[in-house]
Amino acid sequence: MADMDPWYIYDTLIEGVPEGIPVTDYCIGSNWCYVDAGCGCGISHAVRGGGRRTFREDPCSIDLHALAKLAKSWNFEEATLGTAALNAWYSRREAIEEKGTFIDTEHVGRAEESNPFTLLKESYTGEKVTVVGHFPNVNSMFATADVTVLERNCASPLDTPDSACEYILPQQDYVLMTGTTFINKTMPRLLELSQKATTIVVGPSAIPSVVLAEAGAQAIAGSVVVDKEPAKASIKGGTKEQWRTGIKKFFWTPQD
């Protein structure tokens, strides 16, 4: 929706979180963040930098609704907490299952059935595809599609600076964008630029809500905490096995 207020996504998601749900635990680890609350445990990529920190309270001293408001912060650590708080509500297991969405609980390793790069391979073969964020899976895509990787911190010769989004996204057939774009506030514009493409929001920061569909996303490929103790341990510096035990992938198409 070209005329959508960029804050509409954020305000609608925050408004949907009930007041009074206690926050019981949180952690911003080296790569990931979790917020554990009375309704469930949500996760997010841990993003650093941005503006001056303004939030000085203990996150466990306020309710989940109040913590979710930090998603609008220009300090990205605060926004990380806000995003994990939103996922504690929207990505809780019962909410995902109520949508009739597949959660891959069978695989200890990579869940191919719910991996969007694998799931959509037949569809995007031969097409123009942009991936926002350099995912581990992306290199294999170059053999089957015309791929552009937009990356803020270009570390690979395959990467293109993300400032090229204005020029590239309107010409694409498929766009797979990291949920981290929600944290750094680029998501509304990226969705607007991708209106002609099939757009999927990908990764543990992705929030499964119809408001993203209203803004232009056709699917959400995110993560759900199914066992919070190993999930939390992995984020605190534990093992990949703990992550794979406690956190599973889902793929949701809102129109279903």
C-alpha cells in the first residue's frame, strides 16, 4: 500500500498485544535476543547501534505491551527488545498453530520443508530475485535465478549495498527480506518498493501478522519457540543443538 503510514505496521502490532502480561526474563545475546513473558517466549536478531538509548527501566518491571513499544525506538538494542516482545505474543506456539501453519518439529538439523529458500526454489527458478540480507542459503540460489543480494555491511563479492533498493526492488519477481528490516525501520519502504514482487519476510525476527500482508508481504517464514529452556540457553551462548531443540521454523501465507 503506497499511501500507508510507515508507523502503521508498528502501531498496529503494538496495539494487538494485550496489557497486563508480565515480562519474566530477557536476554540480548551476541547474535539473538529473547523476551520471556506470561504468554510465551519471543526471539529476535540482536541489532546494535542506532540512536541514543532512552529506555532506562528494567524490562521485567513493565508489562509486555509496554515493552513492545520499544519496537519503535531508533536505538536498535531497544528496538530488538521490542521486536522480541512482539514475537512473544504473535509467534507463541498456540498462535501459530491456530493459523493452521506448519511447524517443523521433526528435524533436529535444518528444516528443509519450512526453509523458504528450498520451499520456493521451483517458483523462483529463472526469475529475478532479491534477497535482503546475506543469508547462509543465498549462494546456492545463483545457479538457478538472477539473484541480487542487498546487504548493509557488504562482506561478500556477491553483495550489493542496500542503498540500491530504490533502483532494484521495483524490477524484481521475488523478494526475500530479513525480518531485521523491521528493527532498523527499513521494512515499510522495502515492502512498498516490492509491490510488484512476491515478497516473503524471513528469519527469527519475522512477526506473523496480517498487518505485514496488508503492507505487501505474501508470506512470513519465521521461528517459534517450542521449548524455551534450550532456546534461552542457546541465545545466552549455548549450542546449535540447543537452538534446534528449542526453536523451530514455520512458513505462513496469510491468505490461507
